Amino acid sequence: MAFDILVCIDGHPKSHLLVEAGLNRARETGLSWCVLYIEQPLESVGSTSRREAMMRLLDRARDEGALIAHLEEPDSGKATLDYIRGCFAGGEPVGHIIVGQHSDTGLAGILDRPLAEKIARRYGRSAQVTIVPLEGHVVKPTLLERLRLGPITWMTFVAPVLAVFCAVMAAEALKASMPLILYKINNHNISLIFLLACVIVALRQGIVAALVASVLSSLVINYAYVIPIYRFNIGSLTDIINIAIFLIAAITVSVLGGHVRASAEGARGREQRSRALYDIARLTADADNVHQALEILDRELSRLFGMDIGFFLAVDAEGSSFEKYPAGLVLPDKDRTALEKCWAENRGTGYGTLFGFGTSWRFEPMTTADRHYGAFGVHVPLRFRLDPAFAKLMAGVADQVAATLERITLANEMSESRFREEREKLRSMLLSSVSHDLKTPLASIIGSLSVLHSLRMAERLTPEQARTLTETALEEAQRLDSFITNILSMTRIESGAVEFAIQAQDPEEPLGRVRKTMKTRLKGREVNVSNEANGRLVHMDSLMTGQVLQNVIDNAVKYSPDRTPIDIRLVAAEGFFEYRIRDHGPGIPDDKLDRVFDKYERLNKSDSQVAGTGLGLAIAKSVMQAQGGDIIVTNHPDGGAEFVLIFPLADGYATSGADTGGNP
Amino acid sequence: MNFLNDKTVLAIDDAPAIRTFLRISLTIRGAEFYEAATAREGLDLCRTRTPDVVVLDLGLPDEDGLEILPRIKAARADNPPIVVVLTVRDDRRTREVATERGADAFLTKPFEFDELVDVIRERLH
């Protein structure tokens, strides 16, 4: 930020004269210029319009190409000198300084050399210093404003009256408890009692109440305890001096007490804030994602600051875009620039900071030791009184929020890497499962056929052996086919490429078809079908349902001993229809019941007889759910696993008989 | 042709189709043939039938073939059987472990019958 001309302004109403001088100078010389504005925290107490005027002035200066340094400092003179010293120390080629000379330096001007003269004396040799006389005066906050007067309530007047009344009681008690002579000697004790009352009021009720108590006390003392008593004595010089001394003492003590009270309140405020900071960590302890945490923080911090707040999470390292929270936030252009600067330079920007003029937001970067998350922003209302604790609070909150975000993202990253690991494991499981399931039937086919080929040539096979080998090869080829069909179906179902043709259907039709297809597979098995559906029609896709039945029956064959029967029941009940397929095998371990429909779940992982397991039942689940039904598995009370295919019966009461009757 | 005359062959594989064609083909070659579908049955037959050749699948339902390999070899310490491993696992690691534990040959499924015959013939003579 190199510049040659420096214009130093404060809140003076004629500051525009200085800025104009700077602009003229910059135009004449073609050099770059900078406007340094030191805003005093208390300046904005009284008038917001003046602050806005200053903002407009700075805006104009910037439009004319000026750099803007906008600082928030309690002592404008000191801050200006510090800034100029910093410029020279930093090798800034400042050749020209323009500064205002206030016409009403008043008492301070007598005690201390005016700022303009100090600058001219210190830097007059290295830079050309132009002093512009300014008329009028900087509107400083009044004494009352500085004293942080609390609100004036009825207690402001009742409390001093009560206190003075108590003091009178105490004084009367003192008077009654000692002889008159002694009392007259110790008359000044009475004053101390009233002074004490004033201090107590100051501590409890603040300065205004204490001042009321002071005046009241001096009147009462004068009337009731200064001889001649029960009369106001302001005739003699002594009386006036007495009253004056008491008033001065009481007021001094009251003001001090008021200050103590105000700073105690400040300390309480600070304590509340630090507790709030501590609370950030506690409140977000349960949040398991960033948005949840930000929602909580938004609520709590809005309350803490009493302002709108926002979080701006950087989407990329360049800070070209931010994810805003709350999402609907819209930043004015200047604030947007401040936000980008906050990210780029990793420091607080916006309202009340260097170059922060014209902004209404204050931003603080959210960073931890090794991560940058973005910025925390507070929308500062125009009337807001900046105090030095504000910047500290902002930084503290931003740090806490960043730490919270780091904790959450670290936790999420860990679970994400676990998820990736799981997925990788599943993928390799799938690969080995598929290669195993494809290769085992192929091995049987190739083995059988190669035996057939080489031994038949040598004419050593009996016709019986040749038939066995051919049959084996054929069965295995069919198994391979059904496995490949399953893989393809699964892929198509998962990608949504399967269209279901659902129509009213006699549920015995797909079952009959499947039994025909599986004739070889079911050889040596007794299949008991009992149709208890009373000819109900069921809405289903016949082909897909057939595939489900085939997979479930195939599963029953695989997992039950040879020659045990398979029971199939068709049941219609209120609102639904079921196929119930039960085998007489060992059943399914309870802990695996809910996992049999998972893809690639194999109950027995090295079981090569059951090529295609896992996929078959997963497909069954997908198909049934796509048809609006479901498939579940239980262990039959009398042994064996029972799969139940459930179809909803929408209209429920049509029978195949009625249907064919109605539509000849 | 009947190079397996007087030889006892044991096939341990849980796929019935594989056992079927091994039974037919190896019996024709003159072998006395036994078969097992599980590791436990296989180990029992190793002890009772003292086979000269064991055809071993690795993916067995009760125990991995690689686990029982040393025990098959040890079943007949004086004249351990020739073990031919048949498996769909074709990774280098499995092959190394199988060889380490005493496998004489390693065939990956699917294979042709003549390959198996050649392997057994080589190892027997």
C-alpha cells in the first residue's frame, strides 16, 4: 500500500476540507494518496448521521483513488502519530502530510501541543506537512455519556431519599447516645455518616442517584446538624465553606463509586462473554456435522452479540466463493470485498478496522494451527458503540468456532475413510465372489466336457458315464446362466433400467412356470404346493415374480439336505397375498436373519455349491419392493427357513373365476 | 493309459459336479477312487485309505484347504501323498503358501482333464 500523500482526519465536521486538499495535491502531482481516519469508539454514541457523513466522505475519497486507513482507537492523536511512525519505519515514501489544526484546542491545547504541531515538528524534515485550520469542534461525548450513566428510574430518586433517611436515623441515634458536650465536639461524625450513605447509593444505584444523595445530604446536614439547628444557615462564610467541602467530597466519592460500579458491570459483561466462549465448545459437543454446529452457533452467538451474524466457509483455497450460513445472507459489495480480504490476508477486516470504511460487517478469519475454514462475520448496526473489547471478542469467537469446525471435520474425515475402506472391502469381496461363482460351474463344465472328449475318443466311456458327464455339464451351464442373469438383473434394477409390467395375475402361474424351469434342480425333491388363495388375483409382474420365486426356491434347495421336501403355500389374507416357501434345512442363525438380503452376503463364504448366493436374495428384495410388496425371512417353528413374499391386495376381492366370468 | 493302476486317489471338493467327473475319469484310468465334500471327511479318508494322490480344493465349507494341507501330508509320514491343489484362487500369495505347505502341483479352475492327468503322471514317476 504505497502512497505519497497522507491525509489525517478525525471526526471533525470540516474534515472534508482536508480530504479536498489531499485530492487537489494528488491531482497536481499525480501521486498516490491515502486518507487516515481514526474513529474514536465513543464518537458514534451521539450521532449516527455524523458517522454516516464520515463514511460518505471516505467513499468519495476512495472513488478518487485514495487508499483508506480506517482505525478504531480511543486516542486519535496518539493513533495518528503511531500510524505515521509506522509508515516511516516501514519504508513508506510519505512525502506530504496534510493535517487539520483545531481552532478550539481549549485546556488540552494549552497543556499539550496540538497534533498538527507535533507532526510538523517530528516529520517536517522528511515530509512536507500542510496544516489546515479547522473551525468548529469535534463533537466529543459529554461527561454524562462517558460516565456510563445507567437508565434513570424511580429508584434513582427513592434510593437516595431512603439512604439519607437512614443517615438521619443513625445521626439521631448517635446524638441520643452521648452527652451534648461531647456530641458538639464530634459534630463532624455526622458528616461522615452522610458521606457513607452517599457511597452506598453510588455503589448500588450509580452516579445520578449518588449525586442526588449528595445534594440531599448537604441540605439535611445544614438544616438539622449545623448550629443553629433546624434552620438553613448560609449566612456565614464558614457555613458556605462547610457545605462546599461536603458537596465536593460527596460528589467525588460518588463519582468514584459510580466508576467502580460501572467497571464491575463491565467485568460481569466480560465474564458473561468468556463463559459464552467456553459454551461454544460445550454447545457444539453433540453436533456431528458442520451445519448442525453452525445452526447452534448462529443461534447462540446472535444472542451473545445481539446482532446478526454469519459464517462464511471458503469453498476453495482462492476464496473466490463462500458457502454462507445462514444460507440466505446477502453481503453488500464493500462487505464482500472485506470478506475476501479477510480470507486472503488472514486478519480481521470490515467495520472498525484498517480499510474497513463503508462496511457494515466485521469479519474475523476462522483458522486453526493448520486449517483455514473461512470467516466469521457480525453485522454491526449503525448505532453500535465500538469498544476495545469487541475486537478481542470477535477473535476469540472466531478461534473457538474454527476449533469446533476442525473437531467436526476431523471426525467426519475419519468416518469417511472408514467408509471408503468398507467400500473397498465390499468391492474386493464382490470381485472374488463373482469370479468364484463364475469359475466353479465353468470348472465343472470344462472338466466334464474334457473328460468326455478325451475318453470318448479312446472309446473307454460307458454310455451311462457319458450321460452323467453330459448332464453334469448341462446343469452347471444352466447354473452359470442363472447366475449371470442375476448379476445382470441386479445391475439393471440398481440403475433403474427395469420396467415392471404389473397386472392382475393368478399367483399360481409364475410358480408353475418356475417349477418347470427348475425341473432338473428339483430332481429328487418333494415340492408340496398348497394353494390357499381361493383363486384371488394378485397385482404383480409375472416374469419378475418368477425370478424371485426361482431365487428363493434355489436358495431352499442349496441350504437344505438332499431329498428333504420343500413346502410352498399360497396364502391370501386381509389386504395381502403371500407365497411362503419353507425348507427343511438347519434354518438361518438368528444374528444373520436380517443380513440375508444384503448384496453378496454369503452365509457360508467358502461354499462353492451355492454359486450366485447373496445376489439372488438381494434381487428378490429389490424386485418385491419395486412391486410394492416385500420379502422377509423367518425360521419356521418346526425347523427350516421360511421366506415370505408379500404382495398388497389393492382391491382384494376379485377371484380368477369372477374375472374370467365377467370378461368372456 | 492306465497309469493309475494300484494307485489310490482322494478328491476333496465341495462341488459335486467336479467330484463326478473326477470319479468317472480317474476310475477309468485305473485308480481306486475316494471322494469327500468337506475337510473333515477328507482328513478321515487320508488316514483310513492312505491315498497316493490327493486332489484338494481350497474353498471347503468347514476349513480352508490350505489349513489342512500339512495334515494331509503328515497323515502318512513315510510316504506322503502327492497333493494337487485345485482352486479358483489364482493369486500369487495363495500359490506361494500352498507350495510352502507341501503342495506338489497347483491348478487353477477351470482346467482341462488332460492337464490334471499330465500333472499327476509327472509327479508319480
